[in-house]
Amino acid sequence: MPDSIQQQLAAIYKKIDELPSSYVNLKTHEVQIRMHEQMIQENQKRIDNLESQLSVLRKEWGIDLKEANSRLETMKEKFDKQLDDIQSSSQILAERFIILSRTLYWLLGVLSSILIAVIIAYLTRFIH
């Protein structure tokens, strides 16, 4: 037999020898695929169960997530408006406090000047 035919036969025999391990690998992968499919089915059952529980809770509470989100947005807008009002009011109060403190400081200066003038007048009158 020519060498090329012997080489081809050797390659064929080698492939035949490899077939059982390939078959075992194929069966192993097949078992793994079935296990994954079973896990997917179990997870889908869990998802369906959770969705049904969620729908029951929604019915019991009488609220929808979209409705809750819109309520939260409305409350947030009201809170933001109140916060803006408080900030503007506090700014106005701060400005008024500054004006009042300046007025009181000026008034204190005027009163101290009057008091000094009265003391000087009293002392000059008492001395003479």
C-alpha cells in the first residue's frame, strides 16, 4: 500500500478512536443544556409567581407604580416651591435684620451722643 493511503487510513482510525470521547463530550453538553433549560423554566415559574403576587399587592393597595411616581413628582414640586418660598423669605428677613441692626447701631450712636452732651451740660452747670 502506498504511504498516502496508509496515512489516510491512520487518520481515519485516529478519528474513529476519537469518536467515543467526542460522543461523551456531546452527551455531557446535552445534559448541561437540559439542566439549563430546566433552570430557565424554574426561573420563569418564579417570575410568573412574583408577577402574580405583585398584581395582587397592587390590587390590595389600590395603587399603581406610575400613579405613585406621579404623586411623588407632585409632592417634590410642592416641596421645591415651599423651599424656594422659605429661601426667599429668609433672604428678606436677613436683609431686614441688617437694616434693623444698622438702624439700632445709628440710634445707639445718637443716644450716646445725647447722653454725653447731657453729662457735659450737667457737669458744667454743677461746676459753675
